[in-house]
Amino acid sequence: MKIGILQLDLTVGDFSGNSLKIQQAYERVVKAGAKLVLAPELGLCGYPPRDLLNREDFVQAHDRSLRQLAAKTGPVPLLIGGVEKFKGKDGRPLHNAAFLLHQRKVRVVARKALLPTYDVFDEDRYFEPGGDSQPIRIGEMRVGVTICEDIWNDEEVWPVRRYRRDPVRELTKKGIDLLVNLSASPWNIGKERTRYRLLREVALRSKIPVVQVNAVGGNDELVFDGQSLAVGRKGGVLAQGAAFGEQSWVVDLDGKEAKPEWAAEEEQVFRALVLGTRDYLQKCGFREVVLGLSGGIDSALTAVIAAEAMGPDKVLGVAMPSRFSSEGSVQDAEALAKRLKVRYLKIPIENSFQSVLASLAPARGGKSGGLTEENLQSRLRGVILMAISNETGRLLLTTGNKSELAVGYCTLYGDMCGALAVIADVPKTMVYRVAQWVNRAREIIPKSSIEKAPSAELRPDQTDQDSLPPYEELDRILESYVVNDGSIQAMAKKGISKKIAQEMVRKIDLSEYKRRQAAPGLKITTKAFGVGRRMPIAQAFDPRGAASMRIPIKTREG
């Protein structure tokens, strides 16, 4: 059998646009010989719809669009994920379902059984889990239909399983010739390899081909990578979808199996951030961006991503030097702008800085210097960038990385101003790796921006390491404490200084209130700040075992 795979970039709530895109792609693969066509989980309404699912008019619009799309189908069936009203007396009002559209008719053929409630997922909030699923017949083949999470509970792959049920094993025991999976699986580093392991295990154990269609595109902070897969009976790859791009094509289940191929981590991170940035802007109705260019590596990488996502002519970079800005940093900012061919402005903040200091003098009682003046510079830059955004209609991008955001090494209403935090989930060590990848063929990001000691340049001779440990050590702490929920004792066993771990953990916890006010950031790791990590602000638990958790800290991050 030949299977059509519709790896599409779909927008939440755009029923007419999504329906047209699905219809056109369906017609293309049918002409190419497909006998069954697969589209992603919740493909018609886009994923994740979140609390739009609570709106009756949203569900009604979904049902109308589903019927209209079904009216465009002929003898080749289309399997697509969608929303079904739950008909039971007790339970949540909806199912996350798979619909078979065929000869103008609509039929539910599967309901998602495993509803994820971890990390960014909250499906139990909206959906009732599906019950026992039966194979369907397509031509001469008995096909088992699963939806995304239903394949993520294989006991051969996961040492600790989240669910008691395994819908895949339930289906294979009933006798199927093919397993398909409709998916909207957001990407994080290494996700594509994990998906392949899952599909390969099923194919080898059951001796059947497994075909997964995955969504692609950015919706808010989530980035979907596509990379749909068809795995043969021997565990090899029959077809592999494009990474971070739309693709509709036909795979022959009797084709030759091969080894999977994936790009390097640095390239995948870059492509994910470009796609997430482009889709966030376009789906929110923006076409141009503005960002501050400090001459440092973070703003440089953000500018490269923005230029790649939107085109250089849509990007405005603004340098805002103060008395503490080095000449080299200003030159690096200008050099980057020239290499990228983006628009560039230089707006010094010294006069504004002096004026505000004079106005504040009575309130400061004759004091000078200190954190107040450091943060004031950052906030003046935020005011300038927001004013440009207001004046030009450009979306403001923030440029802080995950390591800084974790410990609060950023200024509220200053460098945190903006509508999208492009690299907020990229640890500093990965920022360096991706920057080196950007420069793999020629120098785009100035070499000095990569090699010089990172600095906020808010006081004389300042460097980040005045307040923080080396980023290699800090990122190890973040991986242990934030991503893996590890203890200080666990970090010490891994060779991390207990004293430094205690200090950084305290900063991470005390900076929660700042992260709540941060712009949404594109997720590329297994656990990002924001919707996937839900920590209380007003709390007194101290992982250091001390009693001073609630005493504020005074650093540049204040």
C-alpha cells in the first residue's frame, strides 16, 4: 500500500485556512497514488488549542469544517485528528479523536487513550480518555490507529511507564497489518531519535510497518519539527519527513528500508528557533521585528535567527551605548548588522541616563552608583526599544538566554522587555555551540562577540563571572536542578561545588517572580521555564536546608 503523509504547518483556530491546506495536500498525494492519507493530531483546529476547547462556538466551528472537508474526499480515505463531543453522562465534554473522512462521510475510528498531563501538556483538562480501540479495514489491510501519546508507553523503551495501558500492544494483539500514529509532538533536543526508537520497537516486535505523521510549525512557545516517519518491518526507515518544514508525499510500504539521518544538534536548534520565530510573528500578524544589539553573542545570535526567519529587510537592530559600553562592542554590533544586511540604528543613552539620575537625586539621598544605576541603563534601553516598537509596529524580541533567565541575571522592564524571547530556553553553552555553527562557512557573528568575556557592560570592567560561575558549571546546575529536579546533594555527587550549587539554586528559586513576567520563550529543551515548569512564587521551601530563603538577594539581577 502507498500512504500519503501530510506534514503540515497548521494554525490554532484557523479552520478555513487549515481545511484548505489539508484539502490541497490531500489532492496532491491522491494524484501521486496514495491509497490512504494521514494528517496530524487535532489537525483541523491546530495543536494545542488549550482553553479554546471550552468554547462551544469553537467546537461548532470545528464540526462544520470537518463536514466541509469530508465533502471534498473521494474514494481515498483521509485519517485526521480532531475534536469529538463526548456522549457519556459523566466525564469531560470532549474526546481527542481520529476521524476517517471517506466518500463525503465522517466516522470516528479511534479516541486518544493516553492523555498527557506532564510538562507542557494538560489534555486531561479537556478530554475524556478513549476506551478499547478496534482495527479498521483499508482495502486488504487491517490498520490500527493511534494518536500521539498512545505510542509513548512501550515497556521495552521506558524503564518507568506513565500509564497502565499500552494501546499499541492492545491493537497488535488483535491482529493488524499496519499501525499508524497521528501526532502533534513538540520538539526538544533529541526528540526525533526517541520517536524513532519507539516506532522501531513496535515494528520489530510486531513485524508490521509503522507510519507516523507529525505536525510541523510553531504555535506559541512550542515548535513542532515534522520529521514524520515510516518504519518498515525490519526496523529501518521507509521514509523520513523534512525537519522543520512542510512536506506532503507518498511512501510505499514495500519500499527499501534505510538508516535514519538527522542533522547535528546545533543545526536542529537553529532551525527550530527560526521556525518558531517566523510562525510566532506571522500567526500573530507581524512582519517586522526590532531588537537591541549589544555586540554580545546573545543579541548577535538572536539577530541571525530573526534575519533568517523574516528576511534581513524586516529586522531593525538598535545599539544603545552608555558610558560603560566598550568601543569594541559597538563596533561588533555594527559589523553584525552590515554582514546580515539588517537595518541599524545607534541611539546613545548617556544624556537620558544623566537626566534621570538628576531627577532621582532627591529620592536617593545623595547616593550614587550601585544596582540602581546599572538597572536604570537597562530600563532606558527597554523604553527606547518599546517606543520604536510602538512607532513602527515592529515586534520587539528579547535576547536573554536560559542561563541568565534561570538565575535572574536580567532586568525587569529593561532587557526583559519584549513580546518573544527567542533564545530563552537555550543554555549559554548551547548559544556558543549554535553561534559556531552559524559561522561554519564564513564569519557572520563577529569572532570577538564569541570569544570575549560576556558582560552586561553596566559598570566599569564588568563581566558575567563577577556574579556567576563559569557557564559550563552553571548549565550543569540548571540541567540537574531545573530539568531533572535534582537535589544539591545529587549535584555534589556529580562533582559540582556544593557552595556554588547552593548559591545558584537560591538565585533560581528567588527569580521565579521575574520569569512570570517574561515574554513567552521558544521551547527547545525537555523542560523550559514557563508553562512547562510550575513553581510557586510565595513559598518557603529551601532545598539548601537553610532558613533564610525569603531574604532577598541584591545583585545586578534585582
